[in-house]
Amino acid sequence: MTENLFDDVGALLRAVADRVVLPLFRRLDDDDVEEKAPGDLVTTADRQAEEMISAGLRRLRPDSVVVGEEAVAEDPALLRHLDRPGHVWLVDPIDGTANFAAGRRPFALMVALLMDGEPTAAWVFDPLGDTLAVARAGVGTYVDGRRVRTTGAPADPGRLRGAAMSHYLPPAFRRRVEAAGERLGEVLPGQHCAGREYLDLLLGEQQFVLFWHTLPWDHVPGILLVRVAGGVARRFDGTDYHPVVEGKGLLVAADERVWSAAWEALFGGV
């Protein structure tokens, strides 16, 4: 991957946010929002943004394939491309659509580049916070041009701060998370935007985050950002997250020590 391509994707996300996403924020009509599945919203902005991002990525790398969230909603068979040889782009045009549709923050634009099925680069852009995080496997993770590492977390589990999307958890797991609040410093309910959760972990605002749903466009970009910065992303059973392996449950942490401490507080003894 060339440095120009790395910069060009970030510039593309900024341009799409400026031309499509932000002009429609808090300006959506009823006809601009619909359910593509129960409780799963899509807006005119999602579709327009995905079209523009996808077209831009194809121009940048004509030999590539684009797998976008909204395209997969129309044709789930597109997921087969995630482990194909060559370059595949994974696109979430607006992560946090429910927030966006309700006129609240946060939301983000996210892209990952896979090579032969393995994530090699990632971009997460929060347009309201004007925060752009980028990562390149084997090189580093950068937030607004500054290299970051997910280090310096408190040694005491009672001082750790994290988020858990408990609304989506099965009852047994939800009870475990609620009880873990007594063993961890603070367990937040989550912001309904995976991209922002990953940014906050990179910036040290929190040291762990727990998800139940693990769709690839929601998590591949953020997981690469965190892993390249020194963090850990694993299923609840300790296996590494991989985009082509289906499953539920994901615990992401600033480092191995935090992952182990959070897992023990959340699931120890299960």
C-alpha cells in the first residue's frame, strides 16, 4: 500500500462526510428513514454515502472489490468476498445510524482494507468530533496524525473504565455485566456507535469495551486500529476475532492485562 492511498482514503471519508452525511444530519424527512430489519435502520444518507465511498475506493484501486453494509443488506452473498484473494474493501458508511437518524451523536464513517482475507489497513472518521484514526498493519495507529499506543491503563481492576452494549446481551450475560460493576471501576452502557467506542479506547477514555453483535463492517476497522496500537480483541471464549468467522460476543481491551482483568470480572467462574 502506498502512502498516497493511505491518505487518499482519509480524504475520501472527509469529503463524503462534508458532501452527504453532515448536510443531512438533523435534516432527514420521514421518507429518508426506514427499517431494513426489525430495529435496524437505514437512511438516505447511509445509501448515498456508501455509493460515494464505494465509487471512490474503486477509483483508488480498480482491481479491488467493495463489500458495503447496505449492499450486503440487499445481497448477503457479497460476504463471500471477505476471504477472496486480492484486495477487498469493507465499508460502514454511517456507523451509529440510529444515533444519526435521531439527530444525536456519535456516528462515524469506517473503512477497512483486506488482503487475501486479512485486515491490513483501517480508517475510522468521526465527523462531528473531526477525529480521524488510521492504522496500517506492521506500521502503527495514528489519531489525527499522532501515533498512539493503548498503554498506561490502571493496574487496579477497580479503576478500569469501559463500556458494555448490555442492551443486546442475552439475560445471563447481562446479569454478569451488571454484577461486574462492583469489581470494575466503571461500566458504561455504550454509545450505540462502535466506531466511537474504538476511538475512545485509543484515546484512553476507556480501557475495554464489550459487544454482542460482531458484524464485520462494525468491527474490522476498529479492531485493526486497536490491535496495531497494542490492544487485544477476542471472543468471550478467548479466541481471536476474525472477520470471516461468524459468532457472537467480543471483548476488546487496551492490552493483555486489561483483557484478562475485564474477562475475569465479567465472566470469571462461568
